Amino acid sequence: MATTARTAKPLDPDSCAAVGAPIRTLLRLEGLAAAAFAAVLYAHTGASWWLFAALWLVPDLSMLGYLVSPGVGARIYNAIHSYVTPGTLAVCALLLKSPAVMPYALIWANHIGVDRLLDAPWQDGKARRSYFCELAVCLSPGMNARTISETPNVTAMARIMSCVS
């Protein structure tokens, strides 16, 4: 009896709206809750909001891993954009009775929460533009309906265009 191997097609979150929309909504709500919770806790630490603003984008420096290779970049980006890493830092701060470390963990968790709220995708090592990049492309001169239809990830671009036009 011969068996045939099936190759699973990766799911495109935009292509399965019936399943994808509720899950994406839950992930966005999770991001909102995490970001709000982290911001409230940060306010109670007494740390400077200038520190918060200055360090908020630091987790995105993990994209420098893409200079090595797409696979390495994706793994580093995903590790940094997981709640496990700032959660571990927060637990260490509590166990070591080091309250000065806690604001850094909360800034990090807030960043991840906002990313989830804005539907920032996990990285898979493939060259793919983010929604922010697509927005920049849409707003750039020379963009029209024809160039949009010839651009990858048309569904996301169509959503963005409907928001900005």
C-alpha cells in the first residue's frame, strides 16, 4: 500500500477570514490588555516616562539579525517579541529584589503588546513587508490601483488604502 505525502500549505491570515478574524481580534485584545497592564504597572514604578519613550523601540533592534540571514533574523526577532523574555526579566527582578530592573521588563512587555495590538506579524524568515511598510508604499508618489494590484499582499494593502483614502 503506497502512501502519499501531503505538504501543508501555510495559512495566510488574510485568506481565511472565517477562522482568522476571531483569532486576530483576540490577539489584538490580548495586546491591548498587555500594553495597558504594563503601562499601568510602569506608572507605579515611579520610573521616568522619558526612559519609557527612549527605550520603547529597542526591541525592534532585533531586526539587525536579518543582516546575518533571514532565518537568524526571524528567530532573534521572534525571541525578543515573545512575552517569555520580558516575563523572565520581571520574575528575575522580583526574585532578586531588584526593583530598578522592573521598568525595563515593563517597557519591553508594553512594546510587544502594542505590536500585537497593531497586528505586527511573527517573522518566518521570508522576505515580506510589514503593514507599516505597505502603508509607506501606498503613500508614496506614483502608487495607483494598477501598481497596488501588482504588489504582493494586496489584501493588506487594500485595507490600508481604504483607511487612508
